[in-house]
Amino acid sequence: MKIVVFSDSHGDIANMVDVIEREHPNAVFHLGDHIRDAEELQWAYPELTITRVVGNCDWRSKARSEVAFTIEGVRVFLCHGHEYGVKSGLGALAWRAKEEKAQVALFGHTHQSHHSQKMGIHLCNPGSCGMGMNPTYAILMLEKGTFRFIIRPVFEEA
């Protein structure tokens, strides 16, 4: 299963549409900051499952701030990251993901792509798909309890 992971789109829906058209994912995760962008994507791609959480800029949304679930045999935890102080360190996020028995914790907020391991949890940030000079996104590949995480630039050369 191929999942495109976005965060911090900040109104740049066009970048996400370009990525979806290029990648043809089975699903999309949007990790907040302009959750309305994810809602626009859902309207544009009604056949695509789009799982979303709110970020620190999503004041009026009633969506959840975090969610954990198992998909293709992998336990995944999604959040924006601001509630766990990810700009100062990843310890609190790793602890929360461990509480949820997650193997992978996906977060945003920093606008910087990141992949590391802490306390046995893979911590992955796709970066910002809508901010900065080099916007990025991620691909999460899942199959029968295994996973791979790949960070890619939005403006990839063909």
C-alpha cells in the first residue's frame, strides 16, 4: 500500500494535487496546518481515503489532534506535533506513540523533513509541502507488517 504523507500545506493545494497525480497513492495522510486543504483534496479525489489531524493553525476545526490505527499490519500514530514540543525534541512524541503501541509516528509542525528512531519508534516528518523554497512530502509504503518511509521533493525532476 502506498500512502502519501503531507504536512503544513498552508493553503498550497496545487502542490498536493501535483504529487497525487504523480504518485497515484492508495491513501493520503495530512498532518495538519491547514486541514481545510485536506478537505479540498477529499472533494477533488472522493475515491481516495484521506486521514487528517489538526495542527496549531487549525483553530476552528473539529477534527482530532491525533489518531492511532493499524494498517497493513503496521501500527501508525498521526499528529501534528505541536502538542509534543517537537521543535525542542522528540522524546514526548516517542513516549506518546509508545503508549499507542505504534511502530511509526508521523508528525509535522517543524517544516523540516526528518526520519529517526527513538525508543523503538520510527519518527517521521514529511516536512512542509507548501512552505519554503524546497517543499517536501513523504511516501509510506506498507506491506504485510513491514514499512518504508521515503522523503521526496515536491518539485521532482522527471
